[in-house]
Amino acid sequence: MFQLWIEAEMKRELCPIGFFNECFGGSEGPSLAAAVRTSMAVEQDKMVSYLDQGKLFACIMGMARDVLSPEHEVAGCGERHILTDGVWAWPAFLSYYVMTYHIELPIELWDHARRNKWTVPADVDVTELTLA
């Protein structure tokens, strides 16, 4: 028991992004509808590519539906998995909402992706990470 506590304490906590309440059954996350923008950001295509490069952090069963347009059966890849770049964690379908609805993302994420030259590091060790 003590060993498990020590291991949990040593893990680096990820910053969650894109866990919208509409997508996760009324969670206490931010509103997806409120994050929609009418035009795309200057580097939106680079951000979409960055998000799609994320390393698999957790697998979640089920398909992701487009909660803003029910006529679209699946949102993007349809996977509900959680991806990471070692600092941030996001649902795999986040890139779909950024591309389709120009979802606003925190400036800190944009700055982080730019510093990484729009490439998720290859050496991300998900066993060293945690998401609260």
C-alpha cells in the first residue's frame, strides 16, 4: 500500500483540455458550445495535426458522437481515448472539434505546441503521468 502511494506521488500531473461537459455526460468541464468560434485560428491546421499526434494515455470504450451536430454520427476518428504530449491531456476527438468548429483552446497550449515545433515529443513515457 505504501509503495503505491509513493509511486502515485512521483507521477507528473497532466493539464486537461477539451473535456467538455456535453461530451462527457454532464461532467463539470467547460461548455463545448461556448468554445465554438466563427473563424479558424491562424495556425489551426498545425494545432489539429499536433493534437492528432498525441500519445495514447488511456483507452475509453465507446464512440464519440458529434454533440453539436447530431446528423454527424461520429466525431472525427470516433475514438474516446485520451491522448497526451507529456504536459497536456485531451480526448482523441478534440482535433475534430478544433477543425470543424474552430474550438478555442488556451493560449498556453498554443505556446507549448509552438515551442515543440508542432511535433509531439517521441519520448513521452505515459507511465510517469497521471490525470486527476
